[in-house]
Amino acid sequence: MPMPLERKPVIYDYAVIRVVPRVERGEFVNAGVILACQHADFLAARIELDAARVLALDPAADLAMIAEHLAAIPAICAGGKPAGALGALSRRERFDWLTAPRSALIQVSAVHTGRCTDPVAALDALMQTMVRTPCAAR
């Protein structure tokens, strides 16, 4: 459990998780966010896969396999035995491993920095702005 933060904002790092169903095309769908806040001993990821958007890029995409790969990210963030060998690494080492550039079905954006007083609220806000699509105005 992350330790409570003082009211003074602290720095966090984050990266957006992307699903790239056809790597050769470079098209992607944002599917989650990883956030690390060293001051709060916090590392977590949230995933929300918009299957319809993925299928729009590749109608033959294997959604079950994609969901399985995405599910590994929060497990690695949590650490411990369920995360396998990566679970023994420090939070920062796990964040660095998760955010390393790769050419694969699951990729991440460049690492960005922000400031917050509550890393959980910051993660929620990033999910809202970076992953969820805005509702059409009616």
C-alpha cells in the first residue's frame, strides 16, 4: 500500500501502454497507463482495452492473447511471486523494464513526468485523458 503523501506535490513518472496489432503499420490503441512515484513507494498500472478500436485496426487481432499480455503488466507492477522473476526487482527496476522500448504487440510511450499529491488520483486522471475516448456530445 502506498504511503500517504504530504500535501506538497511530488514527482511521478508515467508511460501510456499501447496495443499495436500490426507492428509493421505502427498504428496503435492506448490501452492503459503505468505510473511510478518513488516518494510514495508506488508502482501501478491500469488497463482498459477497447476491443472495438483494436479490431478496427486489425479485424483478425487475437483479443484473448492481447488481454493476457496486458494482464501481466499490473502483476509485474505489484511484484512478488505472481510476477515471476521480474517480481523480485525493485519498483524502479520493474518500471524501467516495463517502459523499455520494444517492437512488439504491446508497447509503451516515452516516459513522461508529472506532479501530484495522490498517485492513485493521478493514475485515474491519466486513464481518463490518455486512454478513455471522450463521449460524443449530444
